[in-house]
Amino acid sequence: MEITGKIIQAFPEVSGTSQRGNTWKKREYVLETQETYPKKVFFDFFGERADQYPLTVGQDIKLSFDIESREYNGRWFVSIRGWKAEPAAPATAPAAAPAGYGAFPQAPAGFPAAPAPGAVPPPPAMPEQGATDDLPF
């Protein structure tokens, strides 16, 4: 999965030794998305990735991550484990339409031309007096 946002908080590195005697370390961060309603996402980098991706507060990134859940004493805990971070691509302006194209595509041959913008279409033609139609009303 991927998410883009700005690092708003960086925590100090945490390290230790496992029960098997292996050393480990992790770095934790909070990312805030750049949406209408921003979301804050707490994530970490574990092991060698903690050194591979040193992030700073204020940095815009695209984070690739996995979500992990685990049970401990009858309660479930969820963590977001980052595996890649790269600079966020700057927002680009929409591409301009190719030359020769207007706001509306050209109608195929045999179709009436589109009315001018702001033009009011004529009312539908009324049937002649005395003409019968098969409508019940």
C-alpha cells in the first residue's frame, strides 16, 4: 500500500536485544496526509530500514507500507510497517488539450451542430390542431 503526506513528527530511535540475543532497532514517525480532511498516520521503519530511510520533520514523502496485526493477552494491536520512502512527486498542473481540440468534441457528419454556449434551445414543436396522437392524456 502507499500513502503520500508530510512528516509532522519524528521520534528517537528505539533499540534493544531480542530473547534470542539479536539486536534490533526501529524509528517511528507521524505522517499527515494532504487531503481536504487530513489524516495522521503513525508508522515505523524496523531493522536496517531504520537507517536506510532517515526522515525529517517537514519532508513530503510517498510511503510504501504493510499493515500488521497481532494478538497479545486477548487484545489486538495494529502497526503500520514502512518498507520504502521516497520524495513525493510535486503536484503537476493538468495537461493542456492538444491543438485543434475545443471544450467539446466535434459531432460526426449528419448530426446537428452543438448550440453556442449560453444559447437557449427552441421549444419542442407542437402538433397541429386536430391531429390525433396515441397518448392517453
